[in-house]
Amino acid sequence: MTTRLQTGDQAPEFTLPSSEGGELSLSDLRGRKGVLFVYPAASTPGCTTEACDFRDNAAALAEAGYTVLGLSKDTVEKNAKFAEKHELGYPLLSDPELETLKAYGAYGEKKNYGKVVQGVIRSTFVIDEEGVIEHARYNVRAKGHVASLGKNQLKLPLTSAV
């Protein structure tokens, strides 16, 4: 069983390749708040819905001081194509070795069509300016997730993609 992060935990450090080129580290966000959302696979219907939902709410999140990052096990190339196709406007990080996904408790047993399988667990982490977890949510729904996050954790009036 994967250990899940809790409010108050230090967010695990990472340095990962970005869809925007180069690498990005958690320490690059120090002094800024961040929302790290984990999605199972680029270009699938649920992940597209979720990623576009973050894109559509990017202005409100940025205005509130949040930097948005996506994370999956997909390759940099696949993430870059996904980001370009949907004009996401924020970095997608690649973790094909699953090290960061496991450190965040976002890889492990999950139910998929009624079967228990090993895989990426759709999750979202709100991280404060010092790298501390403010909110950790696991097994989130792709549709309406950003609005739910805004209303409940971020206290922002965000909309949700239909």
C-alpha cells in the first residue's frame, strides 16, 4: 500500500523533465503556492477534461498566486504534444520511472472498471510557499474537480469544464 500525504507533510522534492523544455524542481516554486495535479495518461478523455479544466481556470489560479503543474508517467514528448494540442499553458512533468508519483502516494492500487490494478491515481496537491502540503486529494473525479478544489480548498470562485 502506498503511503499517502497529509496536510502539514513536507512535499517530496523532485526534479523532472517538463513539456516546456528543460527540468523543473519543486524548489523552483519556493516562495509561490502551487497546485500539482496527477493524471493517469495524456490524451485520454478524463485526463483531457481535467487538464483543460485547469487551463480554463488558469487565470483565476494565477491571480490567487497558484502555479499549476501537471504530472504523469507519460514521456516528455507525449506530454508536450498533449499540452500543445490543448493549449494548456502550464508545464506537464514526466515521471516514467514512477519515483515522484510513488513519493506523493499517487501510484499504487486503484480500481479500474471494478478491477483492482496498479496504476497512477488521479490526485491533486496544494503546496504552500514553503513546500508544505496544504491539501492532498486522492481518487478525484476529472470532471468538476477544479471547481470543487477552488470552492473547498482554495476558496476561489472557479468554474468547471462541462
